[in-house]
Amino acid sequence: MKKCMVLFSGGKDSCLALHKAIQKGYEVEFLLSILPEGEDAWMFHTPNLNLLERQAHESGFPLRTKTTKIGEKQEIENLKELINETKNKAEVLVIGGIASSYQAKRIKKAAEEAGLEVNAPLWNYTAEQLWDELLEEGFKVILTKIACEGLPREFLGKVIGGEELDELKKLSKKYKFRLDFEGGEAETAVLFMPEFEKEIKIDFSIESEGEHRHFLRVKEVS
């Protein structure tokens, strides 16, 4: 049984990667999160910190975080620092990447320089495969950010079930955005997964910047 750390944003991809790492038999030592100081980071999801901390608590795994200023060089350097702070506790870094070679190459290099293997259990998943597995495994996923044409702000905070996924598929075809949001069209958060002790409830507000940019702000977590 290998010990691993999971690069964790609290979004659908990293949560599913955590789930699959556990299924594979890895012993999870830490969840690692990079916290960008802004909305449009080069490499990393921008989580609601209070929700991220609660997700880690419900999973039962320790969370290690590091804040980063936005910019390719700064984000990579802070990722390296976070990995190096915990590298002696694990052998493998698990990541939730699906198709972004830009991100995967840089994370892999940082991990390998620290002497860690990299496992990307979702690599080359299709969007349909990803969502089907999330729904089949009982994940409760919400959108927390929208940054493209065709996704109405009403989707923010709504748990994505079968009907919502069907609507997303139609909108994806019409407006040509990626259904897995790998191009930055949206960000997500997981309110429940099989490893959580209980489902997370949130109170939130929505902020908008123009017609196609909308953000969910978590006000209270219960």
C-alpha cells in the first residue's frame, strides 16, 4: 500500500481522483491545496476557503494549503514549496487532471523533482465518462463559477443531477464549451462524496461581472 498526497481543490475532478485513489488502495496522508489570490489563476481552481476546509474535515484527511499570487512562475514555485514541505510523508502525488497537458506537465515536473510519482486516475476521461461516474458514485456537485457564454447564472449552487446534466449537454453543444469545464468555462465544488461523513449544506450569494462571469460566494457552511 503506497502512501499518497492528493492535489485537492474541492472540485469534482480532485474529489473523484481522491475517491479513485482510495479505491485503488492508496493510503492518503494529506490533501494539498494551492489558494490563488484572485479569480483567474493560470493553473489552479479558486476555492471558497471555508468550504474547502469543511470538505477536508468531512473526508477525514489533513489539509495543507499555500497561498499564491497569480502568475505562472509564482504558482509553480508555491506548488513546489507545498510539495517539498510534505514530500517525506508520501510516495505518490495524485492529481485530478483530465486533458490539460499544460497543467499536468508542470505539476508532474514539480512532483518528480521532489522524488514523488504522479498518478492521474482521470487522465483522458471523456466528459460523459466523468459525469456518469460522478452521478453513479453519488457525488453531489455544484457550480461555483461561470466564465463562458451559454451557462446561465441560475446553475450556480444547484446540485447537478440527471436533468441538470442533460441541460448542460444541450448547452455545451449549442455554445461549444467543454462539458467537463477543462477549458476554464466553470468551476465546481463537491458537497457530498462517498468518503464524506455527511453532506455539506451551504448558504451563498452570487456576484456577477458582466454577462458571462458569475461567482458563488459561500457565506455559511453547515
